[in-house]
Amino acid sequence: MNIKKDLYARKSLFGTWCILPSPEMVGVLTRSGLDFILIDMEHSPVDFITAQRMAISAKSEGKYAIVRVGKLEETEILRSLDIGTDGIIIPHIETLEEVDKAVSFIKYFPEGNRGYSPYTRAGGYCVRDDYTKTENSRLLLGVIIESRKGIENLDEILNSKDVDLVYLGAYDISISLGFPGQITHPEVMRILDNCIQKIVKSGKIAGAMYHTSEDAKKFEEQGVKFLVYKVDTLIVQEGLDNVRKMKHQ
């Protein structure tokens, strides 16, 4: 399994954000047909023990597990990789310098300076001659653009040969543009569409969240391959709302 190869070879992959600290919920979501989960360690109470179990749950269903770290910090990134995930996605990226720092944390020598321990889940709990080389080529490096400054520096960020995925954080972008939460505002949509065009043209993978089949269709037509359907908490809440409505019919 290699998510980078799948993303570059397939039309699109579908997943969701996981805020609930639950390997069992991950099992339900991945068995339902999702291609990947995004373990959100920025906005959730998930710790590394639970994150590893969530990753194991996803992998047991033949699906991918990616961690959104809370910040651009070396130890946090190292631990997110050592638990055996398929890559990381880093929030609030605004400059090429930040991207270069991320590369140094995720890649092993000679491409970076990631700390090496083969006795982890990622390392297979043993020494393997090809491990560091394989990890350098296998792991997905994603960045989230979610500010006006990040948008302004997008062209420069896209020049990094090591960035695989650029995900657009629509809600934070709407705030930075002065339209808090209004992700369908014409100006917000114009900016998002322009960013998607740049990402796709650069040969990188574009990522975005969608809420309806119409959203997904539009994004796919624009070339977005990393499609994130809502958040697990919202999926559960909306499902129970439907139950409540049926009860009162």
C-alpha cells in the first residue's frame, strides 16, 4: 500500500477527519468504503496511544491513516510517523521556509534529519536495511494552506519538490478573508478556485473538504484528488438527526 502512488495514479481518494478518539469508529468508517482517515491531533483529544490504535484499525481494513499534527514541531511529527501512519499533514503553513523545516523532520538522511529508531511500529520492530530509503519515498507530506499569507506564498510553496499534497482549509481561509465561516461566499470561492488551479497545474495533489455530492463532483472536475467528507462527529450527528426526524414523522 502506498497512498502517494494511489493519489498520483487514481482519479481520487475519499476520506474523512477523525476527531473522536476511537479505533472502533475508524473501523466503522473504513469498512463503510472510505479510502483513508485523517487523525486530527490539532482539534481533538486524541493522544499518540489512541492514534496508533486508530491507525492499526484503518490499516486492518486495507485503508490509509494520516495524522494532522497540532503544529510544525519535530517531536510531534516524529511520533506521528513512528506509530505507523502513511504520512502527515501540517496545519498553518505559510512559507517555503516552514516547508523546508517540515521536510527535515519527516525525511531521513540524506534528505532530512528525522530521528531513527527501527524498534517502532513504523520500523517493524526490527532493523531493516531498506527502511529509511523506503520511508523517504513512501510517506505523504501534506500541508494545509489556511491564511491570507499562505495564499500569497502558494506559488513559492508549490516549488518544493518534497510537498505531495496541498489541502485548502476553507473555514480558516474564510476567516482570514473577513468572511468567517462563509465558505460559499463568492470571494472565498474565487480564492479557493484560483488556489486549486495553481495546485493542479503544479502537479501536486489538491485536497479539500466537501459536504455534498455536488461539491465532490465540482472538486473532481477541477482536479482535486484528495477529497475529505466532513468530520466523524458531524457524520454521527447528522445520522442521529435523521433518526430523530423519522421518530417524529
